[in-house]
Amino acid sequence: MKRLMQLSAFMLALAMALPALAMGLDEAKQKLEPAKQQGLVGETPTGYLDVVRAEGDARAVVEAINSARREEYTRIAEKHDIPVTQVETVAGKKAIEKTPGGQFVLIDGQWVKK
């Protein structure tokens, strides 16, 4: 039973990682700013990106960047012995504050153009 649970966890992790592997992190980083400027993706209070309008590579960019962010948030949380959610919340607040005018942020469940 333990082995089945481990296998299930591995398969779930693999399934979640596959879309992010469709676009490399370097490529996603290059496409992120244009996607934000075009209003395709925006910052959320959870510290992650989300799709505002599903066009082009928007979903792949979001998945690749969020995967890298998740890894970094986990690393920071472990280093400081704090919950990952705490790191995500702080990161989300900072990302929304730093978002330039004309780009989208998620406020109270609604996309708002700053």
C-alpha cells in the first residue's frame, strides 16, 4: 500500500510537471514580459501567475514560470522554517505592488488593469 501511494504521488508530480516541460524556463522568461504587456497573463495574491486571456503560449508561460516560483518558494520556506503559504503570500503582495500600470493583477477574484 505504501508503495502504491508513493507511485501515485510520483505520477501526480510527473503529470503536473509535463505541461511546464513543454516550454523551457528560459523561453518562458523571454515571453513573460510581452505576455504581461499584451494582457495575457497577470500576477495573483498567491505569488503565482495566472492566465487572463488564453492566447498563444500564455498557459505554457504561466506553467513554466509558476513551476520555477514554486521551487524557489519551497526553498525559501525550508531555509527559514516557515510555511510555503507564507512565502507565497509575501511574494504575491510584492509582485502585485511591483506590477507596472497597464498590466493585470487579480484583486478579490477579479482581473484589474493597474
